[in-house]
Amino acid sequence: MEYVTQLLAGGNLASDGVYTKRCVELLESRFHIAKVLLTPSCTAALEMAAILCDLQPGDEVIMPSYTFVSTANAVMLRGAKPVFVDIRPDTLNLDESRIEEKISSRTKAIFVVHYAGVACEMDPILDIARRHNLRVIEDAAQALHSYYRGRPLGTLGDIGAYSFHYTKNFICGEGGAICINLPEFADRAEIIREKGTNRRQFLLGNVDKYTWVDVGSSQVGSEVSSALLCGQLEMLDEIHARRAAAYERYQQLLQPLELSGFFDLPRVPAHCQGNYHIMYLMLRSGDHRDRLLAHLRDQGISAVIHYVPLHGSAMGTQLGYSPGDFPVTERAGACLLRLPLFADITADQQERVVNQVARFFEQVV
Ligand SMILES: *Cc1c(COP(=O)(O)O)cnc(C)c1O
């Protein structure tokens, strides 16, 4: 609030101002990112990535069906086609063992999604990409401050995309960032972000006027959002520690119910460090999930489901997919329930949530 007030009092709302620069510096230095540009959303960053990959009509892009629509839309907007692959049952991330069977002569890229802030199996995925000459884009919307074998997510592919949407860990309402990990993309990324002009070179004094040089859009975020984000990034460790404590408390409180066989709790592989983005229960059936959801809602607890698999949606059907194509994805779509998790949640609130989950299962069995 202090930063936003300072910004407004200063009266200059020009974008890419001091707060944006501070956010960029914080992100680049903390996560060893070659180049960061702030964007109005992760969706915008993914759309920029699709342009940078030079996707053309008829091209194919491999991705999970268990993701948010933005991953697929970024590809569709270039006239390219999402080619879905099922997910792993443990992390609910792209099943790397099923990627190669989907690669064709038209495949141009793999868009990975790090679900719940837990890494995809990046070493095998990067190896597949290298062998088939494919770009790798990380939809790291949920994965800021998560790691794969010690390396920050968002920095492992050619491009990474983060979200600062109000539902994520570090937020500014609506916001995002693109990580340009491949140096040859750096100049073009700035042009695309500035509506296809070389305005950035003009501001740096390298050219005496700026003009239209490429395709592009308005992918520059508001300085007001950057002021909010700056405060969040400066508190990154504190926010992270609070989420970690809340997540661990849920794990402890829920373990007896898991041992009774009512559901599975999320597990993070030993070589991955997560950011405690989501606490979910994987229930035994869609019926249990729907009834538990209704029960918690009745108690005023804001439990929520997550992705409706893209391949079973209206658009997915148009792309030629049918229900039954991806069983692990469909199980997650039907059986997964997210519990409320936020930095300020109290131990009492968490106990109330878990008590209500327990009460539900007392009635079910
Ligand atoms: C939240 C999310 C997005 C969209 O982020 P916005 O900043 O709202 O555009 C994209 N992909 C995934 C996996 C997400 O979780």
C-alpha cells in the first residue's frame, strides 16, 4: 500500500518505471534468470512465447490436457494445434514417457505445466526436445520459487511464464512475467511486448524514432500492479514460510484420514522443491469429491475443484478428442479437491477444515 501510495503521489504512471525495474531485478537476481519482462498476465506471457516460437498454422504443440485454458489458447491463437498428452498419477504433470509417441513432423514445441508448483520431469523432457529439435516453454504460472534438482522453474526451458494473479502465491491482482532464457529471443521479445515496435531501442537512445517492425501486442503491465508486486516480492520469504507452515500443518492433520484410505495427499518427489501452491485431496471417486465439496461449502469452507480437462471441453471436442482419451487426467478432473490455503490462514481455520473433512467421512462409511 505504501508503494502504491508513493507511486500515485508522484503522479507518473508511465510503465516500466521504478517499481517494474525493481521487480525485474528481484526476479532476475533471486532466480538467476537471464532476462525478465513483466506482462499483464501469465496468459500474455504464454501468447508472447507462442509468437517467439514462430508457431504457424498447422504446427503442433505438445501439452497436458490437465491445464488452464491459457496454455492451449496461446497456441490456438497462432493457428497451431494443441496435441494433448496424459499426466503422471503422482505429480499430475505431463507424463514424459508418453511425449515421443505424439511427436510428428509438424511438432514445434512442448508446453509443460508445473502443476501445483511441482516440477515436471525436466531432464528427460529437455532431452526429448533436444533430440527432436523442439522448443520447450514452461507454463510456470504456479511455480515461482519452485525448483527441479535445485534449478528454479521457469528458467529450464527456452521461455518460462509466471503468473501474479490473485489466486497464486505472490500476487498483484492481475500480472505476469516472461523469462527469456534463450538469448536470441531477447530483442524480439521486447518488440512483441511493445505492440511490434522498437520503442525500447528508442527509449534507450539507440534509434531516433520508433516504428512498426514486427507483429506484437500490448503486453506491458501497469506500474500500479508493479508497485503491488514489488511489495510481495520483497516479502517473498515470509509469504513462502507461512504457506509452508500451513501446508505442513494440513499434511499432519490429514494424514490419519489418508491412512484410513479416504484419499491421497500430494507428494513432492525428493528431487523437487515445491512452493506449497496447492493443498489437494485426491478422492476415491468423483461422487465422493462432489459430495465432500458440497459438504464443505455448506459449512462455509471455500474448497474448490480444479481443471476441467481441456480434451473433454467443447473446444477439445472440436479438436477431435473424446472422453476416455486420457484416464489419469480425467481422474484428476473428477476426483481432485483443493482446500483453502493462503499465507494468512490460521491453525484454527485449518483444524476446522480438517474436522469437517473427517465428519464427512464418518457419514460416508
Ligand atoms: C493461473 C494460470 C494461468 C493464467 O495466469 P494469468 O496470470 O491469470 O493469465 C496459466 N496457466 C496456469 C497453469 C495457471 O495456473
